[in-house]
Amino acid sequence: MLDGPDGRAQADGILFLAEVFATLVAWLLLWLRTQHNLMASGGPAGAWTTLSDRRRLAALFALRAVLGLFAPAGLLLAALLFQAVAFVTSRRVRSGASSAARPLPPATQPAQLAPHAPTQADRGASAGAAPQVAYQELRPHEPRTIGGYHLLGRIGAGGMGTVYLARREGAATQVALKTINPELLDHNELLRRFEREAEVLAMVSGAYTARVLDSGVDAGRPYLVMELLDGRPLDVHLREQGPIRSPEALRALALALAVALSGVHRLGLVHRDLKPANIMLTTAGPRLLDFGIASIVDGTRLTRTGGGPGTLTYMAPEQFGDERVSTAADIWAWACCVVCAAHGTSPFTATSAGAAIRRIVDTGPEPAALAAVQALDPALAAAVARALTVDPTGRPTHGTALIELLTAHQGPNHTPTEAAAALRDQITQGWRTLAL
């Protein structure tokens, strides 16, 4: 029992400390939940569970707890009231972001593409064929809308960005929306690459490249909208089904990529990252993707942070030096991709980066890899061998020259229109022999 003035004072002190402690706990809990709501709303999948976020929140939590213990009770009550209001507001923001764009029913039917001028591949596709694209459901913390587009699912994600299945509000056409991951928005080099890809795709959109439909920035987050393509990348196809065994399909792939490069090179551009992961195998034919590090010939040089442009085993010898890269580097990469399609791996695959570079600049491609192309199409193998000349001047200088090399054995056509029609038919017929 606490009797007398001293006892009552002691009791009041204990009660005061209990009130301060309870207020502090309530304040911290509200603060923690508020941060969760604000950080998770519209963020990428797993943002709330990343190690960096947990460390930052833990440090702030401890700091606020220490400061709260020394704050007067009135200040704590004011902070608690403010935090309660902030918590309610964050709940409204989060629920509003979710309800403003409820996930639409899953795309169980084939996606419908908007009509467009047919390309060589499109004319060869069966009438009425529409892409069926595999996608995953959105996670709770992923955005539901970007730039006026409803996000229906996630097609794919990587270290730098995510591609969503999307549909513009009020439209029926489904599209592919590509955006940079939020945690990389302060990475200037990646932002330049993303902007570069949108710029290049707008210029080269045509046969055997992805058609860009829209681009913009939503709340500081850039996005790029492209036509929705069915199929899967060449590297995935090779991993799941093995090398291409049809001579007609292999030649169709080689010709289609040459046509795509021809369109790129005519604009004075170099792709610089041609590899199986950037080649989409669709029912309408191959499509060349990812122009994020494309450069203007004799123009500004964009490189990946921490390394040179391109992917090691598909890079031309001149890309390892200081000389400016020309369209001949894309011809080299084209040959590597053709060999990979027939053999399963790049002809310069090695056990280490150093060994791969030595093979590229010195010892040459793996004989067994070249033999795989030779067994399917000797004429194509000869073109590949020329495209893998170490000296860039010994290769076809651009995509159009590559097409001429690939079709030289077929004899002359009377007019450019007839030549284009013959090329289109050869790609279309050959592509139909490939089981996708």
C-alpha cells in the first residue's frame, strides 16, 4: 500500500510512465503500419520484404522509440494523434489504388491485337491467329495501373524491369507494357537505356521487330507499350525443346533476323546486343527485341554500367577494344545466334570469361558448333563462316548485304518487289516447319 503524499506521488509517477509507454507503443505501431501501407502501395512485388527496407525501417523504429522515451507526454499524445491521421490516410491511399483498377478477369481467351499494316511475317500467319501469352497473377503490392493502362498480369521480370500484360482503359486490345523497377529510377544509365529503346523502336518498327504503340512517364516511372507477341525467346525454346533441326526453319530464322537488321542498319543504327534472349519466336515469325543499348553509328556510345555493351559470347572482337562499333558487330552476333539455334550454345561458349574472349579474338569458334549448321544447310554455314571473320571488313557490312549473301544462290529476281516476295515466302514456308 502506498499511503501519504509520497505514496500518491509515486503512484502518479508510475501511472504517468505507464501512459507514456502505452502511448509510445501505440504510436510506433501506427507508424509502422503507415510505412507499410505507403511503401507497399504501388510498389514492386516483394518491396516490403526486401532486406534494405527492413534494415531502414528497423533503424527508424529504434530511433523513434528512443526519442519517444524522452519526449513529454503532451508531445507524445500530439504525435500519436498525427500518426493516427496519417495511418487512416495511408489506408485510403492504398485501398484507393487497389480499387481504382481491380484486376480484370484472367485472359482465358487469346488476346486480340489491333489491326495494323501487315509485315512479311504477318502475311504468312494463318488468318485469325491471335497470341496466347503466358502470364502470372499480380502480387498484392504490384501496381494495378500505369499511365492509363490496367495491368492484368506479369509476363516476365528481370533485374532491371518488368513486362506486364496490360489493356488501355476503354479498349479491348491487350498489349505488353514494359517499365523499370521503382528501386532503379535513380539509375541514370538505365533510364537513358530505357529512353533509347523507346526512341529506337519507334524508328525501326517493322518486319520482324516489335511494334511500339505508346510510351510515357507515370509518377516518375517510364513505361513502353508494345504489341503483344505470342511465343517465347529463342534461349527458352532451346532450353526446353533443344536445337532447331529443320533446315528450312533455321534458314527462315537467319533470313528474318537479316531483314530485321537491314531495317535497323538503314537508319544508321547498331543493335549491339543481338542474342537468343532478345529473339522472340512467334507464330508470325522471329522478332528482334531489346534496343536498350542500340547506338547511332559514329554517334554517342552507351554502355552497360560496369562493363561493355552486349553479352560476352555474342560480342564481336572489336567490341573488346576502344574502336567504335559498326554494323558489322551485329553481323557477327547474327552468326552466333544462328549457330546457337542449330547447336544449342554460342560457338564461343567457354568455361570462363577469359577463355571466351581468347576464343573470340584468337582461337576461333568451336568446330562442333559450326558443324551443326553445316549438317543442316551448307550454304548457310558458308555465310556464317564469313560473318565470323575477325576483321570486320571481311564480313557483310550491314543487314542488306547479309540478305544478298544469303539469297545469292537462288538466282536473280527481275524486280525488287519480286525479290521481296520471294524472301517473304521463303521465310513463311520455312517457319511453318518449326514446332513452337
